[in-house]
Amino acid sequence: MPHSLRFDARNTRDWSRLAWQARYHPQALVRVAGVSRRQLQRLCQDRMGLGLEEWLFRQRLMAAGFLLPETGSVKRAAFAAGYPSAAQLCREFKRYHGITPGKYLQRFRYWWG
């Protein structure tokens, strides 16, 4: 990886960009960030206050939340955010937010057209 694209632990935009590029998988993030898994876990805990897996879980869920109104479809948002199925997105989204992604999309459309 060219040095200009290397991971900068101080830049949180780098974190989100690389998480997206790694499809929110820890091992893939280690590869694209160019650091060891242990170093990445330590940096994540220090910078974000979360474990690596929990931070990636939240990042992917947040990406799906942004993608739902953009794609207009739970299935398309799930696959675009790196979920293996729409069902997995539905389970995780409801557990975390208390509503299904379909209901979230309905509310979004109601309030924002």
C-alpha cells in the first residue's frame, strides 16, 4: 500500500474509510490498515473507547442506517453495508435500535419525504 494511503490512527475519517474498505471484517481491516491486529485493537480502545469488534459492528450498522434511505431497500442496504443477508441486518438493527430497518425506512420517508 502506498504511504499516502496508509492508516493514520489520529484521523477518525481514516478509521471509517478503512472499515468500509474492509467490509467491516477485523482481519480485512488489519490488512488494509497495515498494522497488527493487536495494535489495531489497542488503538481502537484508546481512540474510540470500544473494542475493535464492537466498533466495527457499530460502524457497519451506522453505514446501513445511511444506506437505507439512499437505496430504498433493506436488502440492498444490507448487502452494500457488507451484511451476508438482509435477515442479519434486520436482527442486528432491531436489537440495537429497537425497530426494524423497514420501520426505520418508513419513518424516514414519512419525515423526510
